Amino acid sequence: MKDNYGQQGWKEFHRNRKDILFEFDKILEQTENRPVQVTHGIGVEAYLRKWLTEFLPKKFGVTSGYIIPNLYDDSGKIYHYDIIIYNKLESPILWVEGNKDSSEQGKYRAIPAKHILGVYEVKSRLNKKNVVDSLKKLNQTNDFKDQLNPLYHCGIILIDLKETENNNESIIKEIFKGNEVFGYRGGMVLRYEGDETCTGKIDFHILDSKEQSSNNEKNIKLKPIAKPIDELNIYYTEEGNLTIEEQMAGVKLVNTGQDNWSFSKSYGIIYEEDNLSVHLLWSRSHFF
């Protein structure tokens, strides 16, 4: 289903992913010869905030900045995050700071904890260090988790999986440790170097005893993390039967007309401990 979309509007919606990646690549190219290469991260964060601001209902504010607990002890500890989603209709802005990015989306705002609905950390590459750093940052909210909005959630957004990291089994094990972070729901990887058409989605699942037994029998592999979608061994037979002969692959059937069905291929890895599993699944239909 490389060129197929769902209901009207989804093609335009999916265009946002391409725009985000284009912005990232443009800024990266502009800064690649500079001695300190951090500007591209700041730029793509601002672009993501701009898109979310336009996409979400107006009652939600999107900013970079600080979460301020109710009891601020003046110890100097302050909680800064790349993307903060908050209740714009009810939350005061305690203060505003400028940033290297002078746009409206580049400003830092300080928001009281009780109005925070979501927090996301943004990293340019999917690798072990970036996952560890992101989860450590998100876990800081544990200091005041009882003050956060009941709808609070958090996650990570990573731009690229490079082929050099594709067989690093430790990455999915580090992602699994996010289950210890308050409100953590997973995240997204916007691109895989081996197939730039697909997006990776990170989800957690609670397993029942039957699922645990089934997964143990499958001898689940933790690598490669991603595969090119068109190279998956999924096909129609001459008799018209859909056949899946690829471990850790699957399909999602979509009705594209009267008596007409298409399927969207997916591939992923799963890591589990006890009754919990984390999935990193790749598909062309996984962008938000």
C-alpha cells in the first residue's frame, strides 16, 4: 500500500511526516560543517511543536520549556523538556524565555505541573545512549507525579534509525525500561535508513498467560530492528491467498472499495519480561 491512503485527508496528513524529515535534513545539511552540531536538533523540535500546534485543538498549548511543581523549593532544580502539551485555556504562563530559535515555537515557557497533559523528548538518532538519556529526563517527573494532570502521558520521538544501529539488541531492552517511567506510553521513530517510507511505533502491552506461552514458543528475535517493507516475504499466491512467510511480520487489511482489499505490511521486534512486552513495529501507516 505504498501509494494508498484511507479516508479523505489522510494523504495530506501523512505529508506532515515528509515535511518534518525535510526540515531535519535541511538543517542538518546547513550545520554539518560547524564545530558544534546541535542546531539541527533545536530546529526540528521547533518544527514538531509548530505542527502539533496547528494539528491539535486550540485548547491544547504546545511549547518547549519548564514544568513547575506547586511546591518549588528554590533549590535550583528545574525541569526542562523539548515538547510540553498543556491546558492552554486554564494554565497561566509563569514566565517566558527566548531561545536560539527566535520563532514563537522556539520560546521557553514555564507551566505549572497540574496543567501538563503530555511531555515528549526529541532525539535525532535511535541509539542506546539517546534512549537512556530520554528516559532519564522523562523520569524526573517522578519527583512530583502526584501533581500532574490525570491525563498526563509522556514518550520519545526519534528521527532516524541508521543501518549501523540496526542489529543492536540492547536498544529494545533499553526502550523496555521506559515501563518504569511514570506515564510513559512509548514513542515513534520517523525514519529507517534502509526504507525511508516507513515509520516505527513503540508500544507497551500487558500479556496474559497464553500470550506469554505463545511468544516463548516463537523464539522471538531482537534483531534486525527494522527491515525494508517491500522485501518482507509477504505475498498473494496464484490462488489469491495472502501468505506471510516472514518471522515478526504481519499485515493490516484495508477495504479500498467494493469487494476490493489492500494490505499494509509491517515488521517489528518484541521484548518482554514477566507479563509486559514492548513492541517496535514498522509500517507505512504508523505516522501518528
